[in-house]
Amino acid sequence: MTSEVTAAAREPRPALAVEPARTLQMPLSLFALSIFYGGMVCIAGVLGNKQVALGPLAVEAGIFAFLMLVITSSAMAELHGRAVANRLVLLGFVPMIFSMLLTWFVLQIPASPQMAPDRLVAFETILGSTRRIWFAGILAYGVSTFLNVYIFSRLKAREGAALLWLRSAIASILSQIVDTFIFITVAFYGVFPIQELILGQMIAKVVLSAVLVPPFVYAFVALGRSLDARR
């Protein structure tokens, strides 16, 4: 009996099967466009403090950053689908709200006596937006960017993968009209007449959406596919 137990103990035991470690691989295009998107979300509010002249129209410079958000979300929908693009828009609230809270926190901290008074006044003027304007920006961002992804995806489902330039232009034009109406109404209604400002912003955004958005969407989609092909 003892010899049988000893022999059994000496027999080689089969090695336990070890499952290969699962690695979560994110498409490089998804990573790159997400980083870019977060940066545009944060800088849009800062750029909006300057008005630029586009021919006879005076528009706030934040329009360029918001158009880049539209371009990036459309490219994301084209590359990875509507669900991923919507998730990107949703996550965009994080840097937007956090940057606003951090700005408010920094404004509450007393300035150093060594800081030049003119620089302090400029800093507080640029970054000291009212809560109403901040709320208008958050609301307009959410509604317009989700709307852009929805229209772009619906047109793709209807027209197929072709006509990318047309889908991106239509989605951008409609979403930016809504964005302008929401932001200016919520931020400035009752403060001063807003009809001319809304009209000027809408005209500028429609023109820029038709001219700039389609080629940039093509470029972002091509860049995304090139990045994914390298992995």
C-alpha cells in the first residue's frame, strides 16, 4: 500500500492550463481624438472672450473650438459608431465642468501682492464669467453636440457610408444653429437685445460649417484610419 502511494506521488501531474492575460486594447484613433476633444472643450470658453470680425459679422472666437468639437464627434461617429461618439460627448462634461470649478477656485484665492494690478484685472476680466454664462455654455454644449451626433448617424443610416461631406455639413449646420440660440438666449436674454447677435452668430456658423467642417471631418477620419492601421 505504501509503495503504491509513493509511486502515485512520483507520477508527473499535468500542468494547469493558464489562460493568457487579457489586454484591453483601445484603438489609437479613439485615444487621440478623445485627448484632442478634451482640449477643445477646455479652451472654448477662454477663446470666447474675444470677438473676431468675419467680414461684417462680429462673432466670439469660441466658435472655432466648438466647430472642432463638432468635427471630432462626427469623425468619431464615422470611425467607431454613434454609441462611442455619444460617450465622448458625455465624457466631455468632465473637463468642462472641472475647468469651470477650478477657475472659480483660483479666482477666490487672493492674488499675490507681487502680481501687477493690470495683469490681475485682465485675468479676472477674462476668466470671471458669470454663473449664467457658464450654465448657458454647459447646456448649449450638451444639446448641440448630442444633436450633431444624432443627425450625422441618422443620415449615415439612411444614405450609407457615402456623402460624408454632406452628412457632416448638415449635422454641423443644424446643431450650431441650435447651439447659438440656446447659448445666447440663456446667457443674455433680458440683459440686452439679442436678436441681431443671434442672427449674426447663426450666419457665421452656417457659413463656417458648410466651408470648414466637411474637409476637416475627412481629414480626421483619414487620420484615424491611418493611426488604427499602424497597430
